[in-house]
Amino acid sequence: MNEHDSERISGLLEADGMVPAVSEEEADVIVLNTCCIRENADNRLYGALGNLKTLKSEKPELQIAVGGCLAQKDRELIQERAKHVDVVFGTHNVQNAVTLLKKAKTDGPVIEILEEIVEGDYEAFPSALPVRREVDHRAWMTIQIGCDNTCTYCIVPSVRGPEISRPFGQLLEEAKDFALQGVTEITLLGQNVNSYGRDLTKNLKHNDPSDFDIHQAGLAWADNQNRRVKPLFADLLKSVGSLEGIERVRFISPHPKDLTSEIVEAMSASESVCEHLHLPLQSGSDSILSAMHRGYTGERFLEKAREARKGIEDLSLTTDIIVGFPGETENDFTDTLEVVAEAAFDSAYTFIFSQRPGTAAAEMTSEFVDHDIAVKRYETLRKVVNRSALLKHKDRIGRIEEVLVEGKSKKGTDFVTARTRQNKVIHLETNESLKPGTFAQVEVKDATYNYLVGELREIIATPKHRKRIPVMAE
Ligand code: SAH
Ligand code: SF4
């Protein structure tokens, strides 16, 4: 989500006539887009600002801006700790970045943090702004912002606000537009994507839907005799997945408690929706899951995972896990290891619990887990995750897979990096110069726990995207 916000900030600056600088020393404007989900991101901001202080004293006309969710949280504190910052903006006013920079030039330092987005202001959704994408064949599409859940460790609801979905019709238009530009892969973004649309259907006429209602909730909802308040994520997957030119649809992140069979069916029915499900487990202990407010048990998670694997052929399953949540005992941690082993994840992002100000878990100080114990658990967990990842990856050796080329590979000049439909990085050996966006068939030759190695068999399609120049919509 933050990376996507960064693309928008760059897009806005480019639309205003700026060009990317090759180094910090050459830049006229430096924007630090921040994340506050875990404490180390916090610390890195102040370190980075410290480094920029010298640059700013040598070049006073340099403008430094700080945006993102850490700015939303820290507000004035940023300028207090770093007086050389010109602009601080939050998560609800990314669209004002350029105006704020101009204002700061004439009026001096400015802080603008909005508590929430103005209703109906779809410009506040990052996808509605100009963009400067890293690659041209792939696009992110924010389908929803904010989060209505109350996971006790998580700062997102307080810095990104309540859940608001973008109208269904608007998303389809945007996706069609992407397809016309030659984008072949779309990733749907949200904090809880599978509850997408619940808020939209709340305020509609359920008996006799108007054109407005259809734009808000989509044709599938309007055509259904049983029109009710419901999430529309399955409908969205099917609609975006059926657009001509869109070969791959991905999404992050769904919440296990909201993963319905309708979604599994939509994933399996739509050829473009990739066989990859990132389903954050967080913990395998029922008492910790309950203290986290996750709304499922370890067994329920496993049932959902089994159902998804049964319904979607060759599904890759990945997850997020936190160790050292307050009160986590050795037994709780063993439960996590057991669920992780049983789920046989293809990979996992693993974290040590980080105390985030304002969250319920931050108050449970008497139950905090000793840091050394948490580190030990983290290392054990990594071993179990890496073991299943390696097995899953080795299983793919000898297969022919469809990959989408991303660019240069760290493995050397005879390789390019590509991604399989299961979202696995594959270093592809080839002496042909394959442009990013190329689809190819490759044979998997080798595997480690975090990547595959393959050889080119056949090029299926070359990229069709046009290079786009961001345009500011007045
Ligand atoms: N909305 C997404 C999560 C976004 S945050 C979801 O529900 O899956 C990404 C991940 O960061 C979370 O899944 C969680 O594993 C981790 N995380 C969030 N807050 C954390 C905290 N306080 N300490 C450690 N990890 C945390
Ligand atoms: Fe945070 Fe939970 Fe919402 Fe994810 S679902 S953003 S972890 S509160």
C-alpha cells in the first residue's frame, strides 16, 4: 500500500513538471514516504532525516517532505525532532503533496494531516491520482482504504481510518483503462480485500436498483434477485478477471475470517486470477488469536486453507505470522509451529511483535515476552517455514511454468527475473534479451526456499504496454 502511495507521489510530482533525480545530492525535492506498522520503520525515518540535515544545510533550497502513516501518527513531532522538514502530510491527503510543497516554498514549513477523507472524495484514493509506475506491465489498484477490524496489535485502523470501498463501476473502468494501456497484471489492494463492497451495498436500494446503485455495486449484484448488504469481492474478481488483456489478477490481503467459498469459487472460475492466496495466520494458538481479535481459531484457519487448496488447483499459500505477542507462552508458540507445519506454507513474512502506541496490545506490558525469547522463537519459526517452502519449491523442479518477466536478475547477465503465477520469483537463464512484460514458458531446473531457477523454453507473448506520461487531472 505504501509503495503504491509512493508511485502516486512520484506521479504527482512528475505531472507537475519534475523529473526523477539520480541522487539525493541532485534532488530539489526529497519525499520520505513512511510506514509505522512496526517500530523499526519509525526509527529509520529519524535516522534518514538526520542524514538529510547536512544536505539541507549545504543546499537550503532543497525541500524535504514526510508523508505516509508515520507522518499521520507523529505529526508535529516530526518537525520538532527535525526542524529542516518543510512539509508533513498524512495518509488522507497524498493528493495535496504538490500544493503543500509550493505553499512551503512561500510560507515556510507546513503540516497538513486530515483525520479522515472527505466523503465521496475519490481523489483521496491513491489509484485516482497520476502515477509513475516502476514497471509498465503491472499495476496496483486500491479497491478499499482503511480497516474496520480491531486486531489488537495493529496501528492501521488508527492511521488509515475506517474501511471505505471505491465504487465497483469506477474500478472496472480503471481496470479497462489499464488493459488498454497494455497492463497485463493487476494487483487489487486493500487491508481486508475480501470485505470489499460491504459498505457500498449498505446504502443502496435493494428492491429496484438505479443506475447509481449499479455503478456502486456492479451488475452481478444488481442482477441478483437476492440483493442484500454483502461484500462484493468475489464479483470484483470475476469482473476484473474477465477483462480482455488482463492475464493476471492478484490481491492482498484477504482476512481468513472473511474468506468465503464464493471467493474460492471465483478464484478457481477465473483463469486470470492467479493461483496464489496470501492468508495471514498471525498465530496458531487459539488463546493468542482471541487476544489478537482475529475471529478464527487455528483449526478454522486450517479448514479454510484446505478448502482453498481443494478448490484451486496448484494453489500457493503464503502468510504473515507474529511471534512474541504479549502473553505468548511456549505452548502457544508450539501451537503456532504445529499449524504452520500443517498448513505447509509456500512462504511467510514473519515478525516479532512490535509495540505500537495507541493499540490495545501496547498496554499489555505486564505480559510482554522477553526479547531474547521472541528472537529464539522467530528463528525456530523461520526454520519451519523455510523447510516447507523448500519442499514446495523442490516439488516444482521439472515442471513447465508460465512466467512474466520483471527485469534484470541478481544472478548475472545470463539471467532475467520473472514471476510464476504462484508469485514465485524465478531466475531464468536465457541468452535472449527478454523485456519486462514478456510472457514465457520455462522449465524449472532448481529451487531454494525463496526462489526458483529455470530455463527458457518458449516466448509466449511480448509486452504491449505504452510508456505513459502522468497527466494531472485538473
Ligand atoms: N491488513 C493486513 C495486514 C497489514 S499489516 C492483514 O490483516 O493481513 C502487515 C503485517 O504486519 C500483518 O499481517 C502482521 O503480521 C504484521 N504486523 C502488524 N502489526 C504488527 C505489530 N504491531 N508487530 C508485529 N507485526 C505486526
Ligand atoms: Fe491491521 Fe487487522 Fe486491519 Fe489487517 S485486518 S489492517 S492486521 S487491523
